[in-house]
Amino acid sequence: MRQISILLTALFLSACSEGYGRYEPPVVDSYGRKPEQLAKDQHECIEAKRAHGFVGDARMITDCMEQRGYTILTPKG
């Protein structure tokens, strides 16, 4: 019984985190940028990706941040 509960817990946790990576912003070099501006740009790029739903490109958020002048350190969603 204990093994089943551990397995179910693992499955539940993996299912909960599955969609997170789709809307995760890339790690960027924000040197010389205000934290408020970085947060605003990340939010706008994530919302643009959400507006496209499943149709958007996998690198859509990374591309959006690059277009706003950020140097991408680790590309994501």
C-alpha cells in the first residue's frame, strides 16, 4: 500500500509541473536594466505566448526577449 501511495504522489507531482516549462522565461543577462523593466518584458512575452496557446513556437518567449535587446544565457519556452 505504501508503494502505491508513493507512486501516486510521484505521478501527481509530475503531472502538476508538466505545463510550467511552456511559459517559463529564459535566463537573461539583465545588467544595466531595471528589475521592473525585466519583469514587465518577461510578463509581456509570456502573455504573447499564452495568446498563441499550443500553436506557438517552442522558443517564442526566448525570441521575444531577444527582440527586446536582452542577451539570452539559457533559452527556454
